[in-house]
Amino acid sequence: MNANPGVTHSTIHWPTFPAPFREEMRLAAWTLINGELPAVFLRERHPTWRSRQAPKALCQTIGTWCRLAGWLTDRGITTLSNCTTQVLSEYGRHLRDSGAARITLHSVLSSLTRLWVFDQLSARPSGIGRPPWETEGVDDYLPPATPGGENATEAIAEQTMGPLLVWAIRTVEEFSDDILAAWAERNRLHAQAAANSATPASRAALRAFMDRIDAGHLPIPTTQWLGRTTIAGAYIAALTGASLSQVYSATRDHGWRQAAVDRPGPCPLRVPVTGNLGGVPWRRAVDYTEAGFLMRQLGTACFIVIAYLTGMRPGEAAGLRSGCCPDPEPDSAGRHLITSTVYKTARDEDGNHRSEGEVRDAPWVAIAPVVNAIRVLERMVPPGQLLFDHHAHDLRGTRAGTGSLTVHTLGTRVEDFITWANHEAAARGLVHEVIPPDPHGSIGTERFRRSLAWHIARRPGGLVALAIQYGHLRTSVAAGYAARSRDGIHDLLDVETARATIDTVADLNAALEDGLGISGPAARRAIKAATAPQYTGTVITARQARQILANPHLAVYDNPHTLLMCVYKRDKALCHRGLKDTPSLDQCVPTCANIARTDQHATGLRRRATALDQQAGHVPGPLGERLRDNAARLRDLADTHHRTRISLQDGTA
């Protein structure tokens, strides 16, 4: 029933239903799956109600019925006809007090309403009572509202996202050729070993190979199997031309199985290593036994790059196909565009969810790292296939059927990728390359999209910028493709920008009250904004965000990378000559009339100048002079700030 390639197919387990209710619930479920809600019922509902549910929602609804049946059984009720309105009222209050979130319980109550409706539509109605929230209203059966949804998801910490993106891009651009070549060679050797025939010549070659290793007391090629060290039989067979049975017999007869435990050795592939890490080759050789593991890390790295640097939802990224990002025409100046299938918002003409999705009206823009990741994935799968096709990425072949890796699996692999990257960094003494834990827990897959918006809005030159200019990325994501529905990455960008603005104004207000000084051509406008009535609460919705961003008195943007503050006024802007309603913080011009600088910024200028002076003492003459000149310029800016600063307390504001 579900044609989305990136989701796990759900199953209804009827044995989990209490026996007295099983047949009644089975009939109601059949009616739910094959029928639809009447139009007269839908006319009185919120527009989000649909006549049919998506397959995943169907299973969740039936799961809710199963939990109701269990609760009824515990109270001695064994038929839906005895589940009266009063009983449902007691169950509703039980759910309200269970500690579940409001949005979750609202969905549960809707599922119970569907049970009542579809019971009446079935061939043999059981007579379940009408849910009381249908006549009394739903609020009495729900806990207080709490923030939820995509806008309430925590962004990945900058200190975590920066190194994670470094490792993902490095794996895609630096290691991919070596990994793909090693995987091809590993598969060639594996096939050759399986095809080898047992002959006297192959037996002699195997014996010579073993004698040479024994004579030099050399390590024996081994692998790990179920936690045990064992002989790499296929590798040895491929090298010597012996059959697998010959290798099995010879290693047993010559005591190699125990010797392998005492003298375990590598299985290097004869593939050149071209990638570097820390200025040296990242491997002496890729091992036969690790080629599949590295392929898994490579696929995960591609997902991280695509999910984070496009803003796609995880399911949409998992549904990408080979050929989705063609190269622009050679004589054009066009960008790379990604054609994708959107699943979450796909609806048919009746408004019901389409599990097979629909092609997105406006394509995604792909910057260079994303294009590189897609090109790597296209080398991993056949033409036209899903880029994350599970047959190509589930190298042990543990799951039958078609489709891509599930979003849950990709989330698990992201955590495994972090573990692998940290192991690689630790093994080479690259302490500064370790990916620190995120303070909010596992990275998963859902947080990349929110994190992109957060980092664009708040850290235009921060750690995660790396070699990627977020200003260009924001233009690509937002301005260049304004035709895309605003119910997407646009809204996330608005929400994060509004949150950053409110935080900046609130922090400035508190600092001014504590005696902070501020200078620059926009200093008085900054004070006016900070001392105006404050916005209270948390920006959750895109509508709230747009109201805040439309307020010219709140257009205050902190830019810690350049150690200044932008009090934006479009007709005075030099970052893009007054063409936009928001500044381009990655293109700040020191002489702009929108600039203000605080005492904290001036302190940062002096710290940065000290660091440049220290660096100048360790580099050749001309470069050292340039660094010292820059340090002097920063100190001049700090001195100018202290000469011209104004504050609330001295009355000069």
C-alpha cells in the first residue's frame, strides 16, 4: 500500500489484539482500509481531515484501537457495544493524564472518532458509543499545549555540525575514489575465489604461499567473523588461485586456524591510495575486510552532505534517483538543479495523501559539495535507480524487497559515521578533528534541515561555514527559487532569522542596562531598537516570524565573525546596494552606515589582534608584516570605539 521508497512498511499484528475484540476490530479495520469518510462528516471537520489515511497513519490508527481494546479488557468489557460514551469519556481522561503530548493525544482521539464512524459504515456495526469530545469539544481531554513540530526541533550544535560536515565532505571528495576502487577490487577477488577450481597447480601455489608465510613467521591474512579471528579464506583463494575447499582443508591440516589467532594479519588490496588525511595518505592500503564497511561510511557521508546542504527532508533525500541532478548546458551559466519527489505534502485531487509522492514543482539548488555527493552515489547504483537503494547500500543483503534505505536506518548510520570518524581522528592524533557529542543527544536525520536554517541565520561566517559561503547558499535556497511553496525551507529560514533577531535585541537591551557602550554610525538606531517594547515568547510559527522580520525597528543582526552589529536599513546598505529586505552578513562592508560596535566587539578585536601578533612571530618577514599591520588596524578600530562610544547611563544616547 505504501509506495514511498524511504519508509519501513508497517504491519498489523492481529495476535496482539485481545481475543474478544479481534474480529470486531478486524471488520472495522477492513472498512477503514477499503472505505472512506463521508463528505457530510468531513464538512464539519478541520481541513486537515481526509477521507482516506496514508498507509502509515492507517496502521497507527488501528494500533490506537488495539490499545483501547486492551484498556477495555482490563475493566471487564469484552465487546464494543459496551464501550459507551461514558466509558470513552473515562478513557479520554485516562489518556489526558498519561503524560503524553497534546499533539499526540489529539491524534489518538481522532483515531477513536474514526473507529466510531467506520463502525457505523461496516456491514455489521458493533454499536460503539459516540466519543464525548464530538459533542463537548476536545480541549477537556487534552493537556496544555506545548511546542512541537519541525520548528521546535533543536538545531545541531555548531561545534558538532562543523567537524561532522568536514568529515562528510572529506569522505566524499577525498576518500571516495579509493573506497569505490577498493570495493570493486574486493568484489573481483570474491568472485574469482568462488570460481576457482581445485587443481594440482592451485594446490601447489597455495602450499608455496603458506610455506613462505610460515618460513618468515609472517602475519596470516585474517578477518573477524562473529567476534572471532578467522582466516580470510576467500582472499587467500583469490591470491593463490586455489579453490575455497582447498584453502579450508590446507589451513586446517597445517594448524593455521590457531596460528591465525596468534599472528593475525591484514588483507591489503592492490589498489593505489590517492586520498590524504593530515597531509599524508589516509591508508597504506585499503583492506579486503574493510571495503564493505567503508562503502557504508561513504554512503552515509553522501546523505549528510545532501540532507544538510540542501534543506531536504530525509524522506525526500532517500527518494532521489540517479540522474536527478544533470549538469547544466556547457554554454549556460545555470546552476545544478535537483529534481526530487516530495512525499510529506503529496495529495490527490480529493486531498488524500499519495504515498508514491509527486515531483516537486520547483527543484532544489545544488552547490558543489552536494553535486559531488550525488555523483559518488551515481557510481554506487545502476542508472535510474534510487541513490540510496538498499540493494546497493545493504551490503549484507539483510532485507528483501525494493526501495531505499529507511530514514530510521540512515539515522543509525549517521551515529555510526560519527563513531568511525572519531576513531580515524584519534588513531592519527588529530584531536582537533574529533566530532564532539551534541548537547541535545543523537543527530538522527530530522535535525539537519532545521540546523541549516539555524546556521544560515545565526552563523554566516562560523565554524560550519568551512569553505562554503553561507551567503551564496542562502541566496540559492531562498531568493533564487521563491516560486517554491513557502511551506518548506523558506519558513524555517524565516523562523530562525526572527529568533536570532529577537535574541540579539534582547541581549543588547540587557547589556545596555548593565552599562554597555556602543559606537558606530548606527549606534543610536541600535539603542532605539533595544529599548523599544520587547517581544516576549518563543517564535514558533512562520507567520510570527514574518511579522517580526517586517518590523523595521527590530532589524538588528549580530555578526560575531566580523565583530560588529548590523542595524539594517535598506537604503543605507552596502552589502548588496539596497536590493534586499535583509542584510548579507557574509558581505559586511566596514564603512557601511548600518554598522554598530559594542564593548564586547571591541574586546574581541583586541583578542584577535593579539592572536595575529603571535602568529606573525612564526611566519616569514613579508607575511609577518601583513599580519602585524592587520593587528594594528584591529586595535585602531577598538580604540575608535572607546573614544566614540555612547551608553544609556551617560545620557549621551
